Amino acid sequence: MKINRKLLPIKAHYFFFMAAMGPILPQLQVYGKELGISSVVMGSITGVLPIVFLIAKPAFGMLVDVYRNYRKTIFMMLISTMTISYALMNFIPPEAKVEVHIEDLGDIVLDSCNATDIQDELQCNNHTTTVICTSKCLMEPTAFLMNSLNSNTSQYRLCSFENDSLNTNNSATCGMECKEDIERNSGCLYTSFTFWSFVILMSIGTIGFNVTNSISDAICFDVIGDQYDYGKQRVWGTIGFGLSALIAGYIVNLFSGSAITYTPAIIVMLICSFFDLTACIKLKLPIIESPENIFKDIRRLLNNRTVITFIVFAVFAGIVDSFIIYYLFWYLEDLAEATGTKNIKLLEGLIVAAETLGGEVIFFSISGVLFFGLTYQLFIGTIKVVTNSFIIEQRNTNENNKSK
């Protein structure tokens, strides 16, 4: 088997670049959740960021096209900025979480919420917070506003929006567990240093990743030209992503005690980023002349029906993919908490490894055959299935009409 040394640096870049992201990217939303950010706000953040990508990607792409002699420098600066931003997220101070275990309901003063209680919560006064409580005396998990009556004892005041939500007659036989409801109790967090540090660092890192990913593909095509298969280069990124996600999931699970620590994942990212930058230094980019009029070239591309079709496909594929990318692990964390499942980080690493090593690697390898060898067959086959279904349905309808 002959090894093409010319392509080793681009393969190494893809491998280590995506290996650096494997421990981080799937966990961003979960990390935000652990800081107290609700799913609605997280969805809003991740919904706004793609709009920023639409501006950042063409802007940096244009920068690289105009200053082609500095492509490698710009590229490596983006990787460094992305890595530093994600690494700094590990130092964001978490907000204090409300979690109360009450053995005896005699320690609780229960009444109905009034306007003052709601105002205290909105103004973040008197440590009033919304909690979700579970108890044998409750038909289902119920929301309360809670504040502490005495800082030296475990006495609390709970106010309920429903007067009959708690059966106090059985207070001797049931306790109560209350946890902060991050979906409702969000007003105080969003004026905090924790929230804005997370949003800014996540935005910088994610923008850096998306721009770097696009420029990586452009550089790859510059290096391989028309002689080699893009999929055989890009597949190394998938291998790196899956392996590092699995390794990071295992070591995070190994070193985490009662609370999850992401420090091992950050260390894996830093090591892989170092090797990625080393591979980038070895990249030998071909000399390509700068375009005379880049806007004219862009306009020519946008007049191409094939390009427009691909853009539309990419938009819809991204919409569908976003549900899995952003909320799969959020759902798994909720499921693990509800069922008492341990080793959740290891399970998440295994899921990413199965998706990439068991799925993407195979399809990257056969993508050329699928796109160029089976395109027309699949198209004709689809038409056949649709038309046959219509004919059969029409025949059944006619037979039913005759029987009547």
C-alpha cells in the first residue's frame, strides 16, 4: 500500500482538529444547562448563532481569498482563538443551585403566593426562587416559590399558586425534595457574570469552529485539486471526533465525583489542538492567484442552478440536524436523572463513537459511489415507487366504488 506523503498534513489536520472538538461540541448545551440556562434560552442562543455564521463565514472566506499568502496564518489564528475560548469556559464560576431535602413537612410554612412574592422573585430579592418539589403528599411534581425563613435552620416558606396542591394532613409520613426550576427561574441568572461569560465564550468558540471548518474544506480542495477524493481526507476528521469523544467521556466519568468535571475533556482538547497546529505548520499550500473581482465571482456562482440547489439542500439538512446536535444530550441527561442512570458521560461518548465510527466513516468511504453511481438509479426508483403507490391507491378506490 503506497502512502501519499503530500496528503498526510491535511489528513492529520482533519484528525486532530475534529479530535479537539469531540470532547467539547456535543457537551456545550449540557454544560449550559448545568450552569442553569433553560432550554428556551439555549435554543434562542443556538438559533441566533447561525445568523452570525452566515456573516462570519463569507467574511473570513473573502479575507482568505484576498490575502492568500496569509491563509495559513489566518487559519492557525482561528484555531488558537477557538481553543482558548472553549478552554476558558472551564473557569466560569457556577451559580449557586437550590436543592433542598426536607424530612418533615413541619419545617415548612405553606401558603398561597401573593403579589409581593412574585415581585421578590422578579427582583431577585430575599432569595426567593422557583422550585419543583416532589413528595408522597403531591399528586405530581409541583412548582412553588420558596425562600428561607431562617439562615441558621432548615425552615422554609413555600407559596403555591394552587391552594390545595399539598396535603398537609400527611406531613408526618412524607418528606419533600425541591430543586430549582431552571425553565422558570431564569431572570436572575441572565444578569449574571456566569451567563454572559458562557454566551460570549461559546459564541466566539463556535464561530471559530464553523469558520475554521469551512476554511479547512477550502484548503483541502486547494491541496488535493482534482486528483484525489475529498471524502478520503475528511473521513479522518470523523475518526478523530469519535475517538476523542469516547476517550473524553470515559475519563470525565472516571475523574468526576458527585459533580461532573470537564477538566479532563479540556485537557484532551488542548493536546489535540497542539498537534493540529503542528500539522498546519507542515501544510504546503499551493500558490493560487487572488481573484480580480471577488464579488463578480460570487455573483456568477449564485447564478448557477446547481449551486442554488445545493445551498437549499444544505439549509434544510441543517434544520433537521440541529434537533439532534443541540438537544440529544439534553434529553439523555434528563432521562438519566429520571431513571438514576450512572456513567452518563461514558454513554454519551459511546453514542458519538457509534454515530461517527459506525456510521459516518462508512458513508464517507462510499459517498462517491452514492452520489455519482446511484443518483439516477435512486431518482428513477423513487419515481417508480411514487407512481406505483398512486396507481394502486387509484385501483383500490375504483374497486371500492364498484362494490358500493
